[in-house]
Amino acid sequence: MGIHSDVVGLRASKISSFMVAASPNEPRVIDSKTSPTQDAVQRGLKMAIIAGSVVAVPTLVGCRVIPWAKANLNYTAQALSISTAAISAFFITADKTILKHARGNTIGKYDKSS
């Protein structure tokens, strides 16, 4: 009883033939210094820093000057508003960057005129 060696060899050959490159640009992407994911993270971090800085200044100034904000927005609310802007900027930019790279991999693949 058991699994015959012929069946095991057949299964191994099917698995190895199943693994193919994800796109025609795969060797170029592997050889490049940054992958699309690393590029997306870098751009997302840059935008998160910019968005956090842009939102932090009016939030902190407004909470010191505007009477309603001074009375109703504590430090946690200020931190949440700033971090919300930074996090959303990170994810929106990273998503757009990844989609841009994905579009670049599929241009011409499904084009009927080519």
C-alpha cells in the first residue's frame, strides 16, 4: 500500500509546469533595484508625511485660537484628525502606485487592435 512513485513524479511535474512568470516584465522587475511594492510604500510614506504636516498646522493652531475647538477637541481628537489624514494619504497613494504598475504590465495584452 502507498503511493506509487509514478504518481508522485506525475504530480511533481504538474506543479512545476503550473508556476509561470506573473508578467512579461517579471525579469526586469526582479532585476530592478525597487519592486512596485517598495515603490508604492516609498511614495505612500512621502505623501503621508506631507499630508500629516499640512493637516497638523491648521489643526493645532485652530485648537489654540478657535473657542469651540479649544473647548471640544482634546489632544486625542487632534491626534486622530492628523493621523487620519496621514493614513488615508498613504493608502490612497500606495494603491494608485500599485494600480499604475499593474496597468503597465497589462498594456497590450488584452488590446484587440494590437
